Amino acid sequence: MSAKTNPFKTPKAPTAKPATDDATASLLLRKAEDGYAFPVLDGVANQFARSLRDLIRALGAPTVQVDRGTAERMRFADWCAASAPAIFWRYHAPPLKGPVLLAGARPLILQLVDIFYGGKGQLASEREELTDAEDRFAARLGRDIGLQLAAAWDGKMVPELDCVTTDSAKLAAVRADDELLVQRFTLRGGVLDGRTIACAYPVAALRGIADVESGPDIRDEAPADAEWTATLNSALKTVRLPVRSVLARPEISLVKLLGLEVGDIIPLTIPRNVPVTVAGRHFAAGSIGEANGNAAIMIEHIERGSDDE
């Protein structure tokens, strides 16, 4: 295995140190006599926020943004109380010596189900019990979120969903006084604005994977040739990309579909704002109108991604 430069590794002191200190330094940064910070989780959280945003958009909320909050430490019991009412997901996550826990506001799940099945995400009323369809959707969403979390960890941790519940008492393997490191992700935009999903790691379990390194390898690279870079940039500016907008997605029953004949009409409901994609990625939102006698879309909002998107 080739050597890697580790930005989180503390320099060795002249005197001998326990073997565990060198392993701990790769993921943990000792702040005080009895405290730890987990700098690697900042990068994981940034990537997870982007993946979570793309997942929610794919479910039918194309304008949603996700804000990542500051991580905080709190007791498991306090976290459960602050999250309620919620859907809890528990993951077995090797090599973590303990579970990874996620909590989503219960109204968020109800809204996502409504959006997924063609609604507008409006809540008719608060309910404690979920329907069978909502239970299945919550399990599916939990599996999808687990895949996004694994990608954020770059495959160094592989969460496997093993429990979906609305009752925090069923989250076994975590005690009331166990300390968690909690990262909150807040949705912004539309009817989902202000809804949160929280990801919680038991602090003791994080200390157990101190030798897990984060991020891509850092290697010395020769500076790029200026003329070659300018030629490449000029060529890229002439590349033509497909721009697409879906005006409507009507749904009809199988009986009606099989009964369609030439001359039949399928009614369409066209929303005021429609998504605009470029090369398959969401780029903007606009309104339908007319320009110079042709149907057209006026851009009203352009998505702003991170610098690496």
C-alpha cells in the first residue's frame, strides 16, 4: 500500500507515546483532556448534503436546497426528544462499532409521499400512524439515504438499514446517556422549507474508527501547461449541450390507456414553473410563454451549486 499524506495526523513528540495515539490522530483531533473533534466529518457532511438535495429533488421537489448545520454533541435521550415526532432510521455501519442513526420529521415523510404520488406536498392533518404505503416509502427512502451516506464516506463506511420506526425506544444498542455527534440538514424551498433530517453518530463508535482516513489521496501534481489549458477552455466553450424541459407528466389508468383511440384527448395540467435541465442535470426553473411567435421558457431562477459541481 502506498504511503499517503494525512492532514489530520499530529506530529510525533520526541518521547514515546502509546500506539493508539498515532491511529487516533488520523481521524480525531484532541481538543482537550477529555474532548475530541472529528474534522473528517465536515467533508462527509458537505458531500451528504449535496447527495440528499439530489435525492429529494428526484422525488419531485426540483427546487429544494439543503443547508448543513453545525454539528453538536448531545445525549441520545435529548436527541430523541428534540426530534419527535419523527421517523427514525438505524443503520449497521461497519467498521463503526455502533449504529448510525437518522431522524426525519414525520410531516416531511407525509409530504414526500404526497409529492411522489403527484400531489403538492400539502398536509391535510397530522397523524401518528403511517399507512402501509407510507411505511414502505419510509423504508425505501431510508435505503436510498443509506446509499447516499455510503457515497459521502467514499465507501469507507457501508451503512445497512436494519430498523425503521416512529418509536425511539426501539432503537436498541444506544443508551439514554450515550453521547451523539449530531449533524442537521435543513431543506429550503417550497412546501418542504424548514424540514430537517438529522444524522447522529455515537461518539464512542467514532473513536473506534480512528484509523479511517478521509478524502481522496493528496499527491504532488505538476502545474498545468498554460497554452494547453487555454486551448482546452476554448474548445469546451463550443460544446453543445442538450437543454430540456418537461412541461407535463400526465398519468392515466391502464384501462384508459388500453382504450385510447385516434382523436382521443389526454388533458394536461401545466404548472406555472417548469424545470430546465442541461445534459440531464437540473439547471434552472422558468415560466412558459411566447417569444417572437414561438413557445418559449423565461428563466426565473438558476440553481447555484457548489464550486466542484
